[in-house]
Amino acid sequence: MATRQRERIAKRRQEADTRPYAIAKYIGMGSSKAKRLLDLIRGVGYNQAVAILENADSSNARDVRKVLLSAGANAENNKGLNKDDLFVAECFANAGPTLKRGIFRGKGGHDRILKRTCHITIILDAVKK
């Protein structure tokens, strides 16, 4: 059952992704709204992506910006990278659990309110010189 377990563990560690990243879970917005913001910053330099999100009209840009700043801090503190050399390599938003709520209506009716959540992941990478 556990044959060549040490070799498999060594192989998994060797192939592991070492790029800095940040994940925010259970953010109170739909994943489609987050994806629109992430499309703006994909492939852009770190400092320019922060500037784009600071000037974005969406109220959800604040949450995406916090994830981006967290990924930059992880790169600087954990990996020893310079923020000026970073760019957004990958970013995606997956749907989280949906909270089901309701509101009472006339004539004994009831409408369902779906409060959607999402998980945002941003992966940075250093520019190759």
C-alpha cells in the first residue's frame, strides 16, 4: 500500500510550485464579478496592477487588491523577491458556497435570495532578466 512512499514524496516536493501566491476564501461577491477584475490585472506588473485596482470603479476591487497586496507581501517576506520585479502570472476566482436567504412577499409568498461567495487566488512570478 505504501510502496516507494519516500520517492513519491521527494518527487512531489521537487515538482511543487514555488511561486508566491495568496488565497482569499469566502469573499462576499459572485465569482463572475471577481473574474472581471482579475482579467484587468492578469499578466500586468505588480505595481501597475495595484494602481489599476486602486482606480477601479468597482466596489469589489478593494477585496481583490487586498489579495494582491498579500501575495506581494508573501513574495517579499517569504521568498525574498523584490516587488518591482513581480508580475501577475495567474489569477482566478472560483465559486464558493452560496448562502440561501429569503424575504417574505405579499399574499404569504416568499422569495429566495442567493448570497454568493467566491475564492480568489493570485499567483505572482518574477520577471526573467
